Amino acid sequence: MLTIDPNNIPTGKFHGYLLKAVAPRPIAFASTIDKKGNVNLSPFSFFNVFSSKPPIMIFSANRRVRDNTTKHTLENVLKTKEVVINVVNHDIVQQASLSSTEYAKDVNEFEKAGLTMLRSEMVKPFRVAESPVQFECKVNEVISLGKEGGAGNLIVCEVLKMHINEAVLDENGEIDQHKIDLVSRMGGNWYCRSNLGMFEVPKPLSSIGIGVDKIPSAIRYSKVLTGNDLGILGNVERLPTKEEVEDYVSHSIEVKRILSADDVSQIHKKAQELIATNDVMAAWKLLLANK
């Protein structure tokens, strides 16, 4: 058996062991706002519910292991004492992942992830309209667990109001676990879909994605492409050049056939197939060839 002393191993490596061993973990999709009105949206998998009366949830915004910096979410809740915790289901998992990109403080992750800001009733941070359940919370306490990279900051949240999309309720008014279709975090790039098992979502942290807000409207408002498809498309660092698009088209008889049919839905369905096989740049080339 491998035995590990946390003091004798790099923090990043031990962090990886922890996340792969303690899983699946529910996701707190936390919406906050700073004193200037800048909004922030970010997912956290160190999260759970701990009390029903009072209704208490706790998530941890850890100090970054690589450089010991803190996240905008933590900075905001320390000053405003408010947060909205949205749950993440399979329909928005790619967009939630995209929002974890380390955009600058004044960048709106709702816009980058292509999600809708829904005004809250009791707190200033916005809800995620696409999330099936949203919790408006006041922050009762923030407990610092240390000052080194990897140290947690436990954000103790009291639920002031809960919102449930009626589409996930059963005939008795209870949340149907199949309909809500929640996802959770595993180790590495792995997630777990509660009713179907594990799947992989590549981390968006190695580069800054263009964001869903930069996707041309004819593609963004497609009747075929889903929010997850858009989240994947928005997670590229750059779009293919005109020359790359032309070269792609010139070397594919199938692409020429699809484009000649002049059927947008057919083009978008083919792009969706390419996305599903992780050939995202090919999907972009096909979509841009239709402009």
C-alpha cells in the first residue's frame, strides 16, 4: 500500500490525490458581485449542505496552489457577504467549466459562458437562469484554514431563498433526481453524471477562451447547437484563419457537399458531431465556412 505523509510531498501532487480519492463532489456554481457592481461566476467542488435549520451550505475557495493567490469569489464575499449558489446539471456543465477560466476581474463570466443573469430577490448577486436550482445566500462567516497555496477558505452560507425550476419536479412536487440530471466533480478532467456515470471535460485553465459572447450570432443562436456545444466552442484560444477554413473545405468532399446543400441545420448538426468527437477546430472551420 502506498502511504503518504502530506508534509513530504509537493502540495499540488497531494491535492491531486485528494481530489481523485474524495469524489464525486457536488458543484457550487457561485455568483458574486463586488462593491463596484462587477459580477463574477465560478464553480467550486469543495462544497456541500450541512444544516437544514438554519439552512447552511459551505463551499471553499482555496488559495491557488501554483502561486498562492486568491480568487475573485473570495474577495467579493469578504466585502459583500452575499452569494448565490447555483447547482450544475448536465445541460450547462461545459458552460460552467468555461466560467472557471481565469478572466480578468472586470470580465463578466455570465457573458463569457453564454449564461443568463437573473435578478435575485434578496441579495445583489445574480442567479444563473439556466440552473435548475438556485440558492440566494448571506455569508455568515469565512473561515481561513491557512495562508499557504492550497489553503481553504470555508464560506459559510445561510440560504435566504431557494428557487426551483418546476421542470425538474415530479407529480408530487418533489425534485426528480432523473430530471434534475446533476453532475459532480471527480479527479483530473473527470466529472460524473448522476444517472449515467463518468465523462470527461477538458480543463479550460491552460489558456483564455474567446468566450461564448464572441461567437457569431448566427452560430450562437443556433436551433441545433446546445449550451454545452457553445461552451466548448467558446473555449478555444483563437478562431481558425480564413486560409485555414478554405484549406479545410478544399480537402473534404463531405464538407463541400454539406455546404452546397445550403442547409444551416445540417451544417450545425455536422459541427455538433465534430464537437462530440473533440474535433473542435474542425467544427469551427465548418461553421465559419458557412458565413
